[in-house]
Amino acid sequence: MKMRLVKLLTLLLFTVPIYAKDRPNVILFLVDDMGLMDTSVPFIIDASGKPKTYPLNSFYKTPNMEKLANQGVRFTNFYAHSVCSPTRTTLMTGQNSARHGVTNYIKPESNNRGAYGPKDWNWTGIKKNTLTLPKLLKDNGYQTIHVGKAHFAPIGYEGEDPCNIGFNVNIGGSAIGQPGSYYGKDGYGNIAGNKKRAVQGLEAYYKDDIFLTEALTIEANKQISKAVDKEKPFFLYMAHYAVHAPFHTDPRFIDHYNNSDKSKRAKAYATLIEGIDKSLGDIIHHVNELGIGENTLIIFMGDNGSDAPLPIKKNYSSSSPIKGKKGNNWEGGMRVPFIASWVKPSSQKTLQQDTPVKKDAIQKQMGTAMDILPTICSITNTKIPKEMTIDGFSLELQFDGKRNRHRNEIFLNHFPHKHRSSYFTSMVKYPWKVIYHYPVEKAASYELYNLKEDPFETSNLASENTKQLHKMMKSLDRELIKEHALYPKKDGQLLKPII
Ligand code: CA
């Protein structure tokens, strides 16, 4: 009997760690306000399907992203919502913003619905009982680590603390959507800068004036080490505050931009970009040093279009040649950089055979922020409960450079609020795109583009191709109804789309 017990214990001792080691770690590396042109990696393809370098790609320096793109897959057509909180809630829930109801960015102190926005929009954000990606992963034995910007709920509401929505650990995340300062000497807003937006819990970095991006990277690496020590697979949500405003210069990189003729603010922005690129490199280096590179998948993405402080010429600016920027209804508001790769690619590794990621691959088929939850759940063998409604699709086939015939290629961005572009719903159903403007400030109006022929949205076909416009509007209406969207309201009238 004793022998059997010893045998059983030995078996357990050896089984548990091996089991833990054989499950992939996942790093979701999310950069705030990083649009698809804020990098030296070209994400726009030419007519032959090859990546094409534009002037903005030559301005920014992101060598670690280049390495990651060379060893993994880059998506040229990846969509996120046009502002922060909608995308972040989508990442946590796998749902489109029209369904989860966080259709605008959350203001930490108040309801941000706008004069005609729906009264019942989800301005209080994610709740304790919301089924989220980190919650599912935690239940499946993962160490779930939140580092950086959360912005899931306002001050005083449950989702303010990432540990209430499924994370084991929270470093620096709260209701705020931007840091009070990027400088350690300012206490990240606790000592100087915007005190209402102070980042909490990084006191150790004040004295040496460590830049916020660097402090968060050091903390993230410590948490990775801790998870490895515990022999637990981990999910790291590395959500940098950078490159969101305020555009503070990261002194480590400013010498790289001395010869540029761009404005001081634009150069500061470039240093913020280079800071997150260094962070990416440092985390990859740390994971490899720990010997877990072959077991760790990294997903790199932005949360909405670029907000780079560049001049706007006829609606072309920080995402040029793509039209528009963060908050806009055009492609520049919603197209983001996206790269996936194993940290250390190895065709011998069973885990990587199960989830192959094609090397130096260009994936042209659409991907969206809604796909992140089903993808990570599938890769980690995490069950999605039946009661969860998911709007996305697993990206596994697309990671392998293949086309997924079973997914739709629809991206709906429902924005019944006031911002840079106000009271609109846009829908891409490739190759077509429609933008509907609700009759709030002016009469209802429509934009229609063929993104295959006109990727930079130069020619509005709404009045010349009324047949296609009607088709797209019918489709947009169906999507809104399917996702239980809420509409703007004016003079007591609910403003449903006019088809
Ligand atoms: Ca953002």
C-alpha cells in the first residue's frame, strides 16, 4: 500500500510540471493608439501583394517588430475599433462593441455618451460577472498577468481593477486611459504632470527617472519569471500606455531623430514608438533566456488607428496613405499593425506543430480584435462556455498563412457618440465598405468605397452605385440588429439607419 502511495505521489510530482510545461504561454502585446503606419514594418501591400514601404515607414524605427515579422506572420488587413475601451472590451470578451455595448471610450469620472448617444450604452464597462478571456484562462490553470493600461471601467466600478475581471496580477492598470506623465521623476503623474491620470504602484522607479515603458517592461519580465518559477503557463496582457498622449520624449531615443524635419511633437512620438519596440525586444530576450521561447506565442497589435501628431491634409495624416486617424470613420481609424509569432520558432516542437505560424508570411485575409479570444482559447485548449456569444473566429489557419473559408470578412464599427467622427456606423464587407452618418447634426448621409480598387477611400461611390449602397446598408442593418445595437436618439426619436 505504502509503495503504491509513493508511486502515485512520484507520478503526480512528475506529471504536473511536465503538463504545465507543455501548454503554450501567450503574450498579447498591445500598444495603445498604434496605427498600421507607426512602424518601420510595412503593412500595406502593392498590387502584386508585396509589402510596400511608404514615407512614414522610413521615419519610424522598430527593428524588433521587423524581426518578429520576419519570423512570423503579419496581417495587412487587421481591424480594431476606432477608440480604446471598445477594442479593449472586445479583446476581453470576443464580442463586437455593438454587442458588448462599450461603444465609446470610457471617461474615468463620468458617463461619456454625448448629447444624442444611447442612454443605456455600457459606460460602466466590464463587470465581475462578465465572462472574460483572462477568467477563462485562469480557470484553465493559467497565471493571468495584467501590465499597463486597463481602461475597462470608470472609477469606483468593478472593472476598474483588472483583478476583478480575471487577472491574478495587476501592475499599473486602473480606470485611466492615459498616463499623467511618462517620467519617473514625475512619479508618472503622482508628483508632477496630470495628477488625475497618475499611474499607481511603480514607486521604485521614481528615483532613477525610469521611463514608464521601461518600468512596465521590467515588471512584466519579473512576472514572467514568477510564473515560470511556479511552473504555471502564463497569459501576459502587456498593454503599454505608450504611444497614447501626452507625447513625452523618451530621452533614450531622441538622438535617432535629430536629422528629421518633423515637428518636436512628432519626434517625441517616434521615441515613444521606439520605446515600445525596445520593450518587445527585451521581453522576447527574457523569454528566450528562461528557455521558454519555443513554448511562448506572441501576438502584437495596436488598439485603434494612429494618433501621431502629424499635420492633417484633407483627412490624410498619421496613417497616410490610408485615410483618417484614431476616432475617424475611415480606414486610418481602425486598421492596426498585427504580427503573430512563436518567440523561438521550432518545427520540432509539438506545440508549434499543433499551432503552426508561417515564417515571414503576409496574411491578406481580414482579422479583427474579436478574433483574439477564440484564437487564444483554441491555442491553449481553453473551453469557451456555451452561454458566451462570440463574434470572432480563431485565426489559427491564418497564422499558418492559409485562408479561412469558414470565417466572414465583416468588420462593423458602431459609434453612436460624438468624437472626431461622430454618430456613424461603418461596415467593411470586403471589398466593399459603407459608412452611414446618422441624422444628428446634419441630414443622414452615406459613403461607399471599393477597398480593393480604392484602398485609400478617395472616391465615394454612394450616389453612382445606389444598388451596391442599398445592399451594403441592408447588410449593415442586419448586423446591428443581430448584435442588439443601441441607436442615437434625437427629439425623442430613435435614429435607426435609413436604408
Ligand atoms: Ca487607444
